Amino acid sequence: RTRNVDDVAVVKEMTPEDSVRCRKENVRLVLFVEAQAMGFMHPSDIVIIMGNALDNAIEAVRQLPEEQRQVLVRITSTEHWLSMHFENPCEGQVTLKEGLPVTSKAEKEFHGYGLKSIKKSVERYEGDLQVDLEDACFKLNILIPVPQDGSGQEAASA
């Protein structure tokens, strides 16, 4: 079934929390989010995708000069596709392994699971995830097909 926009209240709850965190870190958070576009998704998958993507982006820009601290989130849909785009400036070399960034943190065994979790959630909906690094900018692009049969895809999170 397709969820009503009120059913994806998790998005409404997440964004104020993230806004407060960004203000504390002097990060400009720019949101263009059609919450109803994610209505067919299980709330836990929305939290996994948005929460991890925002956490990674905010953490990355915290290291930058204040005038460069910006995170852009754009979530839109067409009749057939849900598009999720997360973008932030980044500094230094980012190494990719199997299409995902390798953590730069010292205790690697405890880090680097965020994007893997995002990828797993995206794949539940037969979607695709792509990471681009260009001109000192990190871009996470996600495309998920919108169910056409009216039943929704509501993947259960494992």
C-alpha cells in the first residue's frame, strides 16, 4: 500500500533534529524534500538512508572552514522514480572501494557502515546508489523505482 504523507512523519521528525545539529556545528542545511515521494518506503529504510547520509555529510563539512559548511538534500519523484541526492563539499583524498568511500577514521573496524546500510536499504527496493567525487564535492545519488501496481514495496528492514 502507498503511505499517506502523514505516515512518513519520520522525515518531519528527523529534519528539525538535523537542523539543530547543523546550527550547533555552523553548517548550512539546504533541504528540498518531497516527503510524500517516499511514501511507499518502510520508515526504518527512510531513517537509514536519510540519517546515515546526513550524518556523513555533516561530519565531513565540520572539518571545513565555516563558509564552506553546506549540506544539500534534494528528494523528488516522478511517476516512475524516486530520486534522492545528498551533496557536500569535501576536503582531502577520498578512496573508493566497490563504489563506496573507505572510512578515514583510525578505528576502521567500528566505522564505515553507514553507506553500506544505505546501499542495503536502496537495494531492497531494487534501486541504485552512486557516489561521485568531483571538484572537491561529494555527491550521493540514489534512484529507486516507484511501485506502479499500487501495492507499494514496503521492504521490511532486516
